[in-house]
Amino acid sequence: KSDPNFADKVRHIRDPKNRMAVVWAHCKT
């Protein structure tokens, strides 16, 4: 399921590793 708010949060992250970390944290909860 896609959270538009979440997509907006990670869109500005330019570092792929950093973004992956955020995405992983989001998916784990």
C-alpha cells in the first residue's frame, strides 16, 4: 500500500542509501 505523504517525505532524499533506510524503516512498522 502506498502512502502519498510518505512518498513526499522520501522524494527529497538524494542519497539512495539514506532513502533505502527510510523506506525500510517505513515498511517494517
